[in-house]
Amino acid sequence: MNETPSTYSSAIKTIKSAILQSRYTAAALVNREMLSLYYGIGRYISENTRNEAWGSAAIQNISTSLQQELPGLKGFSASNLKRMRSFFEAWSPILTYRPLAMGDLTIAQNSAEQIDYQNIEIRPSLTDDMLIDVNELLSIRQLMTTELDKNSLDNFLKVSFTHHDEIIGKIKSPQERLFYINKVATEFLSVQSLKYHIKSNLYAKQGSLSNNFAKTMDSNTHLKAIMSFKDEYLLDFINIEDPDLVDEREIENQIVRNIKKFIMALGPDFSYIGNQYRLTVGEDEFFVDLLFYNRRIQSLVAIDLKRGKFKAEYLGKMNLYLSALDEYVKQSHENPSIGIILCKEKNNTIVEFAFRDFSKPMGVAIYKIASELPEPYKSLRIDCDALNEILKEEDGDV
């Protein structure tokens, strides 16, 4: 009996799934081992440099000797060893070492005041002088008002050292650091995407959009919608010297030319449908500046660009767009369409009053473009990018 390719389809899917899962598990274990190693080395260096046990040139000398002992070794330059020290010092208030029995493989919660997630192995130390040995495990405890659950710990160990270094170098608050760690781990953000979100202050702006979602959407959908939009978007890829002298179409054209960067600003759940999307109502035609689909909310998202300050009459036009989209474009399984007015300025009190008599879900956000960033900030951004390139050339990607 000759078996057809279709006979094997189930087996192929099963084996493929097993291969991909194995690769993912192996990569996760490697990353976890690497973080443990870097944390331990950082601890060792910190304890010997901060108390002046070593001289000022010790880290450079150690790096040079390592290169000689292990030719071709990458990632252990003096600058990277200092990064490992910073990694330890940033997280040592939260991550602690506690002796545990190696056979205890359960996750223990000690008390309401202190939450410990045990049984995350730390590899044996490279030398007898390092203070991490095979009988020590990594635990995590509550710091101030930060709630650290098992997911936070799992995500911490999934995030690469390069991501960690970017976060601790730019963010001081433990709560905010954990926010970005969870964001990276759950949305698989690249380092470049992480840099963008930190620069645009996602931590403070996500969920702060002026909107009427609570009264126009069901409770489950409106919470998803709130967390999918920000109050302010940093469009630093738009370069217009005097935005007051151009119309919305020029801003729209630059967004379309940089659509990948704009989607990065919006978030990973957005898919681009088109610009100047035509809607025919009666005998008249209307055009939506930008139309997207959000997979998480399962809604069409219409964006209307305005170069100036928000005006209440903008909502009337958006309300018409949303009615037409729901009538002619929305699929039966999708949620009602959402409208976002993206403008240069807004008065939240005026926005709140303007929303009161509309039944369609809408929000009002503002944007900033490259020419509007403060000069010191622009200079700092350029210097940091150049420095990162130099470090990559010197050390390789850790």
C-alpha cells in the first residue's frame, strides 16, 4: 500500500512541534544559565571592588588575562565585566541567596510580607572564592510595594542580558524595571523596540489615554482597549522643521513611509490596513486617514490626524467614520470599531465634556515629532546610539 504525504501530516506536525519546543526550552535554559553566571560574576566583582580589596586597574587586568587564558572569548571585556557588576547591584535588593535542600523542587510562599520563589538553580562558582555554590539557590522577595509573582520571576529569567542592561541603565524604579521586563518577555520585544518604549515612557503613558471606552464597550473589551493605547506617542521618525506650516497629509505621508516604526509606536497587536481608506455613505465619500486592526481587541481602529489642538467637532466626524466602518466593513465576529484622534495638543477637560453624548468608542491622544524633542535629549539620544555601536564593535553582543 502506497502511503500518501497526507498520511504523514499529523506525524510531521507532532515532530515539528516537539523540535521547536525543544529548541525554545534549550534557548531558555542557556539564557537562564548565562544570567546566573553574569549575576554571580557581578556579585564577586562588586564585593571585591566596592570595598577597595582590588586596585583601580583590576577589572581591566582581569579582562586582559581572561582573553589570554581563553583565546577568542567574547563578552568579557572590562566594560562588560562592569555591566555584570551593575546587573548584580541593580537587582541585589530584590534577588537574594538562601541555602535550600537541592531535592526541594517546590515553589514556596513564606508570608504575606515576603514572597519567595525558590528552586532556581545557580551554577557552581568558577573558583572557590566566588560565593555562589551548588547548594545555593536563587529566591526573589517583595520590595516595597512591588508585587512579584511567579510570572515576574519566570519573565526575569527569559529576558536576555542585553535587554536587562538596557533596562537597568535607563530605569531606576524596581517597579518600572519589572514592567519592562514583563513587556519584553511576553511580547518578545527586540532591544530596539525596548529602547523605543523606554524613550517614549510607556510605563507612565500606557492606559492613560483620554477615552469613553468604559461606557461604550463591555467590561472585558474596554479593559483590553485601555491597555492597548497610550496618551502620547513619540513619532521621532517624522522630521518636519515647522509642523505648523504643513497640513496633516504630510504627517500622514511620513507615517506611511515609516509604517513599521509607527506600528512599533502603536504596539505589537496592530495590523496596518491602509491610509485614506474610502467609505461611501449615501452618495458621499469619506476618507479615514489611517486604518488599522487590533488583534487583541478584535476591532478596527480608525486614526484621524490633526496638526493642531483638539477641537470638540472632531468627534462628530470620527463618529461618522465609526458608524460607516461598523455598517460596511466590520465582520460579524468583531467588536465595534474604535476611533483615535491624534493631535498636537489637548485639554483633558474639554475632551471629557466632548465625549459625553457619543456612543461610539473613541480616544484622544497627542504626538511629538523629532523637531519638538528638547535639544539636550536629542543630543543624548545620538550619543547613546553611537556609544552602543562602539561597545558592540569592541565586545560583541553579550
